[in-house]
Amino acid sequence: MKEYDIAIIGAGSGGLTAAYTAKGFSKKVILIDKNKPGGECTWSGCIPSKALINIAKEVHVAKKYSDLLVDTSEVLEKVRKVIHNVYEEESLEVLKRDGIDYINGFAKFIDINTLSVNGEKIKAKKIIISTGSSPMVPPIEGLKDINYLTNENIFIEKRLPESIIVLGGGAIGVELSQAMNRLGVKVSLVEMMDTILNREEPKLVTILERKLILEGVKIYTSYKAEKVSEKDGKISLSVIKDGILEIINADKILVCLGRVPNIKGLDLEKVSIRYNQKAIEVNKFLETSTKGIFAIGDVAGPYLFSHMANVQGITAVKNALLPIKKKIDYAHVAWCTFSEPELARAGLTEQEAREKYGDSIRVYEQDYKNLDRAKTKEDDEGLVKIICDKKGKVLGASILGERAGEMISEVQVVKTLGINFGKLTKVIHPYPTYGEILLKISKKVYLDNILNNPFVKLFRRK
């Protein structure tokens, strides 16, 4: 029986990060996964979707200047090449080179320190579960009887369909809807809530939704999917809104309705690990209900992002190995929907901030139309919204526009370190760049800070 300091079940983003962190502590590590290293992000999530989005963006720009016919089989082949290029940096050969053992197979618990993998017993002082998540398939009548698509199989299709129904208006649904539409696919996006991206800043979502509609995406909000059927290779989706039944037809249907944790077959009950339909239950140190066993990433939640899994992976390993434990901090999490324009967010929306802090908050907005860099590209669709407390510290930020995913990190630095946003005026930003828009807002915050200073108020009264 092989023995290790740490055994990690799942070789996705979080698992790989945990493995390399443990190796950095000179510990003997083994990774276990039923598939190749890389996980959902590499094979069917972040990497292929962003590759598809990038190709679609190039096609969209080219179509402005000439008629262009797109062979989607070539597009998907290009996407698969990108996947392979990323995998080369986390392959079995790379892991072996770096001194990390790897077993391809299904792991299940025998006891709190022992796993069974392909009939072989693996013993470890500490175990980290990082098995990720899978697409949630809703109980819509007829759905399981047809060949529906998810992010797990759409990128291995030979070509994209001529038309498609996308179920779900979250980040994945929005990103893929726009990308496929730009590649010539007729897209119908169906969302049960009254808006797409319903957790984001409403004003910014409205701008993005208008953009998608203008590009040709048909958006059905407040529609409930009732039934799916397939006849002669065509899909029919029955939807209801305000009691009225409608039928949407397409060649394929893509399900983007959330995720479920990958816990089946782990035999968690044998080691008394508590879990629910959404995740394995963990404490603030990422330890499960069983001491010495940790869970990270999508299988643990609450944020299903690769960058969050990476942070959790580092934290879990430190807590597994070091005497002083560190709590995981979810106060400063940022994310981005990679549509065009991009929509990025950190912290609270205006509504959330008002509910928590009342009307003492300050709200700042700056339009891309006043940004010289945006004018040079003739693409000035965008808006930045920064929510501050009464002293000028950031409570939340939402950015819609070009490079939003990059700029949100600058806001994150200010927010995480507790720096007054007005102090960003001290940072010289190159001209012309998109980052200048944050400088413009920081000047407003700086001025408000001065005007709200008690001594300045007293002086002005004189």
C-alpha cells in the first residue's frame, strides 16, 4: 500500500494548485482523477469557451468589412488545439517531472486515511476532495430523452448547428449565445428569471442585453420551459409566459442551468462527511465534518470559479499541514462574464449596498463615451459603477465594457487592501488606456472626500 502526506481527489484547477502547494512544503503528494489533469476548466469550461469567444469576436469584426462564410468545424478544431496547448502545461509528463504522483481512476473512501482507486489502496495523512461539478440537468419533460448539449460535450461536436436553444441566461449561457450567434448560428436564449445575469448590476445588464438583441440573439426572459421533444432531428421546446404557451424550434438545445457537485461514488458516508445537494459542507478552514479531510472548488462552493478554487487549494493545504489555521475569506471575490462588452464585478451591487448600509453610500458612474481610448476603437459601449461607503472605501464595483475583466483587478487591489478609492489619483495611468476611466472616478471620490472633510466644511461656511 502506497503512503502519502496528502492525497488529492480531483486534478482540476483547485486540485493542481493544492498539489503544487503541498509539493512546495516538500510533502509527498498524489493526485487522483478519473480523467486527464486539467479538470472542467481546461477541457470543457474556461479555456474552450474563451477560445470560442475570441474566434467569434474576430469573425464579428471581419464581417463589418466583408461577407464571410464560417466553417464551424474548423472553428471547433481550433478550439480543441487551444485546449491541447493548455493541457501541455499540466500534463502527466509535467506532473511526473515535478515530482507529483498521479493515478487515473475513481477514488472512494475506505476510512479517514485510506482511499481505494482501481482496487489499489492509497493511504494519506490528509485528504483533499476537489472533484468539481457537473452541469445540472433540470426535470423538464422529455429533456433526458433527447441528445441535449452541455458545456461538457458541445466542444467535441463536429460542427455547430444552424440553430440552437440555450437554456439559461447565466454567464455560460450568455457567453456561448453571443459567440455562436456571431459564428452564424441562430440562437434563442431562454431564461426563467425576468432578466439575464440576474445577480449582476441591473443597469449594466440592460445595456448588455440590448447589445445581444441588436446582434441577433433572440432573448426570452420570464419564460418557463415545460417540455422538450425531438422529431426528424429537430428540437421543439414548449415554454410558458403569463399563461401563454409558445413553441421554440431549433436543431439543438444547450443546457446551461447551473452545476451540481461531483460526489457520487466517493462513499462519503463511510467517513461521516456531511453534504447536501449543492456542496460538501466545510467550515471556515475548508475542513469537512470529518477531521483531516478537506474540500475545495466547485464541490465545496460557494463560488464556482477556477480562481476561487485556486485560493481554496492553497488555504486547504496550509490548514492541513501547518499548526496555525487560516480562515478562507470570501469578502473580496471578483468575477467576469466574458461577453462583449465584458461584465465584471467585485463586491456589492448598489441594491445590496443600500440594504446593508442604507443611504449613506456613495454611487459613482462613468461612461465609456467619455474615454478617449474607447473612441479610437469606435466602440464606446460601456459603463463603470463604483459603490463606496461615506468615507470613500469601495463596497462594490461593476464594469461593463472593453477590458472589464482586467480593470476589475485594479479595483480589487484597492478594495481588498481597504484603500480609499480617492487615493487612486496618486497612481499615474498611461494615456490613452481603458484604465483611465477608474482614474476619472477616483478624482470624483477624492473631491467628495475633501468637500466632506469637517474642517473644509467649516472653512467654506466662513
